[in-house]
Amino acid sequence: MSAAMAKRQRWLLIVAAAGLVLLGLDRLVFTPLGRTWQAHRTEIATLQQSIANGRTMIAHAADIRRAWADMQSGALPKDAAQGEQDLITAIDRWGRASGIELGSIKPQWKRGATPRYSLLECRVDATGTLPALSRFIYELERSPLALRVDALELTSRDDYGRKIGLSLTVTGLRLSPLEGRP
């Protein structure tokens, strides 16, 4: 029995050692390798999506350039005074076309988030009927100028709501930095 017991103990020792080796391989090799493969799979998927996006951009390059050229052509002129004058003239023209009373137009230049552009923020106060104010806003929105309506507030100026006040903040884009102003 002693020889059979020794043989059995040896087999148990071999099986236990093999189990420990497999457990060690799992913890030290297979699990980290699986994580690495998963990370690589995720990175490959991200890169494939990036390549697909790049190919789409290349395929639409002419359209993108045309759209960018349209946007640049709508930007305010590089000359700050001329840009201010263009925006004020346009606001006045839209006001006359829509039949509203312009109370005040207050332009103010601001720096852009990068030095590649600057912004002309213009506060407009006006009064008129709802259809006239709607027409004014419509004219502003369909303008070829690069403008964004930042804030719009309507308030009633009489008891019947026929005369409405408009407070509007419009920002125009100029594709050059703000020079020499704080």
C-alpha cells in the first residue's frame, strides 16, 4: 500500500501543481492578455470609425469648402468700423422694411475664444406690432451676414398687447482678431 500511496500522492502533487500553474497563468498571463486584446479591439473600432469619418469628409470636401466659403463671405469685413457700419445699416434697413420703431442700437466689439476671430455684439431695442417684429426677426434670420441671435425678449407696451417691445442681442462674426482694444 505504501507504493500505491506514494504513487497516488505523487499524482495528487502533480495535479495540484498543474492547478497552481494554471491559476498562475490565468492571473498573470491570460487575464492581462484578455484585457489588452479588449483594449486593442476598442481602439481598432475607434480608429475604423475615425477612418470612415475621414473618408466621408474627403468625399464631401468640395461641399465643405463651398459651405465654408459661403460662411466666410457672410462674415463682417476685416475693418472694424466698416463691419459696425454694415451691421447697423442692415438693422436699420430691416427695421424700415418691417415697419418697427428702432429705439437704440448699441454695438460692442468682443474678443473671440481664439485670436482668429472677433465678435460684434449688438443690442437692439425696438417697438412694434407682433407681425412687424416677426418680419424684422425673419429679415435678420435670412440675412447673408454671419449673425447669431443670442437673446430675444418681448414685452407688452400697452394694456391690450398691440404694442410690443423687443430687446434683442445679435452677434456678428468677423474673421480677424480684435486689434488694440481691451
